[in-house]
Amino acid sequence: MMPLLAEKFVGLTTGREEAEGQSGSENMASITTFEQRPFAVSTVAAPTVASLESVTKNYGQIRALRGVDFNVHSGEVVALLGPNGAGKTTAVKLLLGLTQPNSGKVRIFGGDPTNPANRTRTGAMLQVGKVPETLRVREHIDLFSSYYRNPLPLAEVLAAAGLEKISDRKFGDLSGGQRQRVLFALAICGNPDLLFLDEPTVGLDVESRRALWEEIRALVHRGKTVLLTTHYLEEADALADRIAVINQGAIVAAGTPDEIKAKTSGKRIRCSTGLSLAAVRRIPGVAEVHEDRDALEIHTSRAEPVVRELLALDPTLSGLEVTSAGLEEAFLALTQDNNKNESKEN
Amino acid sequence: MSSTAAVLSNPRIKRSPGHTATIYLKEAKYEFLKNLRLRMYTASVLSFPLMFYVLFGLVLNSKEAIGGTGVPTYLIATYGTFGVMGASLFGTAAGLASDRGLGWLQVKRASPMPPFAYFAAKVVVSMAFSAIVVLLLIVLGIAFGGVRFPLGEMSKLVSTLVFGSIPFSAMGLAVGYFAGPNSAPPTINLIYLPMSFCSGLWVPFMFLPKVVRQIALALPPYHLSQLALGIVGAGNHESIAGHWEVLTAFTLICLGVARIGFQRDQDKMYG
């Protein structure tokens, strides 16, 4: 298997030198990047535009981020994938300068994220509980556009976010999907180089989600850099060049979508059998077995050889079901992998 | 550590004065439209003082006088203060508490909006609604209550009341920083209604019980209403400078409290 550990993923860039634009060290950095990371093709020589360096963030007793290293290079789409409460939003807020780390360094375009000048180069779509409802769509966009030096023309923003037909509606009269599109429009209206999309499609139906994906893809074609957070593996897969999986405040895996999928494509086999737990556990490829009511539940990375063996061992086996493991199990698997590797190192 | 870095590499956004002015104007314009279209806001802020005035100043007591000043004139000063207070408290506190608690302020802060524009818009719009309430009261008084003002007196009354919106906007910012999105409106009512009563905005001051009259001396609406009453020749004829001093001190205290809330918010987690 390919090395997908966070440490590998991270130790690639010398963010500061690249950000300061010293071309010599930039080249050096990209060479090492290329050698250590076989999937870095699309990001070769691209400068780091956003980075977290051993960042720790606590909210009182809660450790939201524990020593996270993370880079976004110019022109790429990076997905931070993780369950709720994993620390995704905290990472985005740190990069936007909305909150400060307890330790470590946060950089945007090589500088401090609270630098107001940097904010003219970034756009953000955050999770919002309530947006002023009595303003019309075009009024919201007009106001946000005024903050930027070279905003996109209103018509272009409306078109890019698919809002042409509803630009005169008040925000309060919009559906959930339309509201997300308005927030998306506010993120892009200033024509920023770097976009932060925090769970852009949360709560959307399949159709709206795909429409928003198309809009995000269109932006990427125009050379924008995107950091998106999501808890849908499918979404990260559909949009990102690179995925970093985050869980309980730490990055547990990182790589291309294919690499992450390979790690998380576990199967779950369920069947009623006379075989003992121990016998099933001895079958090669079985990762985990437990009893679930009157059936056994088996976790494995590849279902076919295990099923073949099961059927050979127990001709009376019944109620056979094979399903893909959910994302939660995938996270579990990734976390466990991480722990195993850590203990090996010690 | 990161704050030193921020100081060192913190060039302000270079904008032309025209661009900055445009941002402030748009921020204020949309704040105004937002509140104007908010029925909750216009109903409580505009209708209540006007309804009270029509009922108690025009329908019931219009021929009577308080200490030599006609009731319709006297009540423009007191309901004017009441209206200014409501417009300013609701205009700042309710919006701020909701924007802050439900994430909208984060979106604004993540944008290159000059932070001061957000607060300036709230204060200016509160003043605008204050002016609307006071002007409507005056129009009603002139049209139906036989109120007659020299023009100079009228403009002095309007500008005093509109300027008097500032202490209550400051108070609104303080409340907005410490109340939640749902608790802000009831909190405002809890402050606004008893304060109005005790300051003699509903029942003329001299008819209030002595204890209440003593409490009133510590309340900002009392001082603003006395300034307004002084202009129309009524009130307790105390030192004008004294009233302004109390209002200024009150404003500074509220801004101090709001600033504590602002600092506290810088590092708080939402959602």
C-alpha cells in the first residue's frame, strides 16, 4: 500500500520559503515534494497559499485541533473530510483569521490571516444560522461586492451561482438550496484567488448538491484555489485533487481521492452461520467479526475471497448480505490504522 | 506571537476615500432597508410611540396643559424620547445579537468589510429611525393637536432627540454583545419599558411617586427627556450641561461594556 500517513503528506513543503516567493528554494521544495509524493503531479511548483503548521486549538477543555499540519497549494482543490466535530470548521476559521491558534502557525499567502489586505484575496462560505432575511439576493451581493476592489459584475455572479431568476427575491423567501447558492455567491463576488467552502452542500438534496458541484468545478477551471470541508466522501471524491481526512482534531490520512477510497472501501458481510467467531476470524482477509443478534457481522477490505471461504466452510450458511461499509466505519478504520502505525513507530 | 506578526505585516487595505465612503453608505443603506422591511421592528419602534401619542396626546388630553405647556407639545418630547430609545435599542441590540449568535457576523468578518462600517451603520440607521419617529410625532401634533413651534425650536428639538439616540445605540451594542439571539428582544423590553415609565415618558414626571422620581435621576431617558422638555419650555429646568454629562458618561460606560463583549467574542466558538 502507498504511504498515506499525515506525516508524509505534510512534511513536503517548506511553506514559508515558498510563500515568500524565493524561486530557488521554491524549486528545491517542489523537487522534494515530487519525490516523496507520487500523486503530487498537479501541484508541482505551485506555491503554498494557505498552511497550518503544528497548529493546536483548544476551546476550554475541548481540543479542537491537535498539532495539525496542512497545506493548500495554488490552483488545487483540497478537501478536508471528516465527521461532525472533527475540527474542519475550526481549521477554516483559523485560516480566515476569525480565531487564533493556541500554538503553531497559520499562514495565508505567506502572511498573517488577520491581515485585512489578505481578506481581499479570499472568499468564504461559512455555515450560517441566520442571514438577514429582508434583503433581496441582489442587494446582499451588491453590499458584499462593494467590499472588494475588483468585484465581478453582478450579472456574472448571479450566473455563476445560478441565481438569475431569483435575484429580486428576499433571502427569507428562498429554499435551503437557494440560500446556499446566495452564500456561495457572496464568497465568489469579490473574485478572490482562494475560496473557503465550509460544508457547502450540507442539507441540500441530491440535485442542488450536484448543481453546486458544477459551480465549484467552473471556478476551479478559472484557476481558483479551493479548500472545502465536507463529511461526504463522495463530495470530496467528486471535487478534490487531494483529500485530508480529519478526525478528533488530527489528520489521520491524506492523499488523492483514489488513495483515500482504496483505504476506506471496506465491506461488511452479514450472515447466519454455525461457524464459531474464532473460526471466522481465522479466514484470511477478515478484519473484524462480531455477533449481531443471531447473525455474524464481518468487516473486510475485499468481500469475495472471504465469502468464498465462508461458503466452503459452512454449506448451511444463510441470510448472506454484502454491503459497503459506511463512512463512519471508514473513519474508524483510518483512525485505527493511524494508531497501529504510531505504535509501530514507538 | 501571531499578534506581533500581525502588527509587523499588517498593511491596511488600500482603498480610495471614495471607495471607503461607498462601503459605509451601502452598509447603512442596506441596514436601513433591512429594518424598514422588518415588520417586527417598524411595528414596535414606530407604531407604539405614535399610537400612544394619538391616544393620550390628541384624543384624550389635547386641551390640557402640564405646567404651562400644552399636553400635545409636552408629549412630543416624552414620546419622542420613548421612540428614540426604542428605535436605537432594537436597531442595534436585536440585530447584533442575532448576527453574532447565528454566524452572520462571522461571514462579514471573514470578508474585507471595514469592521467599523458595520457598527457605524447600526448607529446611523438608529438615528435615522429616531428622526422619523420624532418628525412623525411633530407632524401629528401640528396637524391634529394645535402644536405651534418656532422653526428654530423645532429643529433644536429634533436634533437633540436624534443626537440622543447615541447613548441608547451604545447601550444596544452592549446588550447585543451579551444577550443571545433569542433573549435580546425580551432583554431590551425588560430594560426599555421600566426605564421609560420611571423616567416619566408615559406618565408626566411630576405625577410619579417620589421613590420613582429619585430613581429617575439615574436613568438616561430621564435626562434626554428633560433636555427635550426644556426646549419646549417644560420639564424640571435643571442644568443642560448636567444632562449631557450624564448621557455622555452613560455612553462611554456602554461602549466600554460593548468592547469587553467584542474582545470576548474574538475567541469564542460558534456552532
